[in-house]
Amino acid sequence: MSNVTTGSQKGQKDQDPKTQEGMRATVRYVDRPECVETFADSINSVFFDGQTMRLEFGITRMDEMKKDQPLSGRRYPACRLVLAPAAAMELINRMQQTAAALQQAGIVRQTETDPKSQKR
């Protein structure tokens, strides 16, 4: 076990959240090996309702291939994740850090977006 705040990766130490009395609380990461992993190959939706961020991850299943027929498939929900605003911001920040590291390593390239093509 390592001393970290809620939502932190094992071994990392962040600032401790303040309790109601103004004292700092120490929150330890405790692994749960029985916690299952879920595979997804798409993000079906992301929605913020003002209180929580809701993400739905999907999995694509291809239909049986038939001669002279176009490929077709179906997308099913694989997992629905609901985050409090603080956890949503932590996820956004960590994804930005990950994207920057991947870009720096040359694994991905930043694409320029055409301002005219963005929705308003």
C-alpha cells in the first residue's frame, strides 16, 4: 500500500484532500485484484449533466461475411463509467499528459483542425 489521494495511480503521491475540520486526510491506495478489466474499441458517448461526467465505452462485433454483400457490424455497450467533476478533471488532465508524452515520443502526431470545419 502507498499513501496517495483518491484516484491516484499506485505509488504516486498527490496533495491530500482537506477534511471538514481543515485537517489533511491521508488516503491509501488498496488494490482489489478481483476488480475486472473491460475491453472497449470505441467510445459511444460522453455526457456532462452538470453534476457527473458519463462515459459509455463500446465494443464492435462484425456480422458474418457474405459474398457480394457489404461488411456490416453492430456496436454494443461494454461499460458505463460515471465520474464526479473532480475525477472527470483528473481524467482529462491525465489524458492530456498521456497525449503529450505520446506526441513527444513520436507515436502520435497532433493534427491541425480547420476552424471552418468545427461546429459552433
